[in-house]
Amino acid sequence: MTLIAGMSGSAPASAAILWMLLRESLPKITANPARYGFANADIREGLLTRFPYAIYYRVLADRIRVLAVYHTSRDPSRWQSRA
């Protein structure tokens, strides 16, 4: 993951906590995809605690597809181009 790798050099403790939060959030999203609201059309936005990041994902018939983990104050058109 580019985000975690980028943080590891300057803030390794924060990178470890963010990685832990992501690993905790993904099973929750998988178990209950409707847990979070829509960010755009069929794309949902799961906000992380303790960090200003969100997991943007799409619910498919047989899986969850994570489109981006993105800072909430950045321009959303960059992650939206991945959809």
C-alpha cells in the first residue's frame, strides 16, 4: 500500500495504527456492506476513526471492491477517476 509505505518513513507508529484500523475495517465492511452511506452513485464511503481517511468501495455481486483509501480533505476527483 502506497499510503502506509509513505507514512512508515516519517511516522512509523501512525502508519502501524492506520494499517491496524484498515485491517479491522475491511472485515466489518465485508460482513455488512450497507454499514456506510453512499459517497457517489453506487460507491460507499467508510470513514476511519482517529485518522481523516475514508475507504471508498463498491458492492459487487460476489465481493467488495475497494477503490481507494483517501484523505477526506483532498480533492475527491482523484479517487473518483479510479471508479
